[in-house]
Amino acid sequence: MARGVRGVRGVRGRWCGALLLAGVLVGGASGCGTGAEPTGGGTATGTSRTASPATPASGTAAPGTATSGPASPPPGGPATAGTGTAEPRPGAVLVEVVVNGGLAGVRNQLVIHYDGSWTSRSGRKPPRTGRLTPAEAAELRAALEDPAYARVPERPTGGPVADGFQYFVTYRHRLVVAGDGERPPALRRVFAVLPDGGPPTTP
């Protein structure tokens, strides 16, 4: 009977030795101990399960990922400004005429706006105001836009006149200076439409 027990223990020892060798080769742990039955399988100690990152919802970028730039503006956005010359505001200055000189040394001014309104200043007197009729305003603009007016000399061509008057006409940043008796036809056409024929020559 004792021999039979030793035989069983010998077989069992060889079986456990084989399992131990196999466990060492694969890096696992053996469940055999001295005189103990092998334990059941389970999760190895020291290992953990790593959860897979959740897939972001549609349209939501995952943290750490680059996002696209701002959405393109919808078609039919604000209209861009045209490239043509814009019509001046009605209150903008159309033409300015200044006269100076004479025995008293006057310096008077007449300013006309695109809407036809005008202001005349003479010395210390209160300014006078008025408005051209639509026809007069149109005639004045036509005279100033006449190509012949663009060819009017910008400086007097004759000699200075003692105690004479000089007229300074500014239209679209172009200054024309003319003395008494030095008005070419294109310039006379402009003065013919000015209120009272231009700024007063009296103090």
C-alpha cells in the first residue's frame, strides 16, 4: 500500500515538474506547490484593462486634434463698393471763388455746394445765403466740366494791374487764378452762372 502511494506521488511530482517547466518557458505562473493541488485559472496579477477611447460624436473634434478653420461665408454676402467714381454728397463743395485786391484790399468768398446752396462772405458783414435753381446748378456744373475749362491757364498770363482784383477759382482741387480782364471764354461761362456774377468786390 505504501509503495502504491509513493508511486502515485512520483507520477504526480513528474507531472507538476512538467507543468512548472512549461510555465517558465511561456512566462506564466505554475499552480503547483509542495503537496498542493493546482489552482484554477484567472486574471494575471499586475495586468489591467485599458479602455478604448470613445469615438467622438459626429461633428465634434476629439481633444488634441486640429479643427478646421471658420466656415466659409454663405453666398450672397455684402455687396462690394463699385469701382466707379462716387457721386459727391449734396452738401459737398462744388466750387469756391475768392476775390482779393483793390484799393481797400478786400478778400471776399463765394462757396457753392453740389445741391445748389451757396454762401457769400464779404468782410465783416453777415454772410449771405441762397440757392441756385436746378437749371442754374446744372448749367454751372456743365461749365465747370467743360473740357475747355480744363485748359484755362492756372496763372495770369498778363502783367499785374495796380490795385486790381484777382480771382481764385477752386474746382476739384484745381486752382485757377485770373486777373481783371483775363477771363477766357470758358472762365466767363462759369462766372456768368455764379450768383451776382461772383463774390462782391466791395469791403
